[in-house]
Amino acid sequence: MTCLVSSWLASQSHNSTESLAIINLELGTAYKHSKLSEWRRGIRKPSASAMQFMLKKAIPYAVELYSGDELVDALTLNDGGE
């Protein structure tokens, strides 16, 4: 199942390490790579500012690829059931 975090990472022209550095720079955070994994698997939720940042990047990407329920899934946080 594709989720917001996966869609955001896929929308980037950078690898996950570089994408994490960008979000940290933009938001003034110090997220570690393990945090991405926790977000992607639904163990923890990103902060509201991190979700907003990811949505701004992921929405245009997901709209091009998905429709209906797949689009909703691509822009929703994982509930940990994956």
C-alpha cells in the first residue's frame, strides 16, 4: 500500500537521505532516517508541519498517477497495518 510518506519520497528527485536533509533544512528539524521508516510503517505520525510539507510535494505527484481509492491511500498516513 502506498502512503503519504512513500508518495512524498517517490515525488522527489533525491534519494531518501537527501530528501530527509531537505525537510530538516526547510522545517528546522533534525529527523533521523529511522523516523522515515517509522512514519512509513505507521509506527509514529509525522508532525503537522512535516505532513504539510510532504503533502505539498506529494499531491501533484499522486494526482498524476492515481485515482479514486488509490489516490486517497497515496495521500494518507499508514495506519500501521502494513
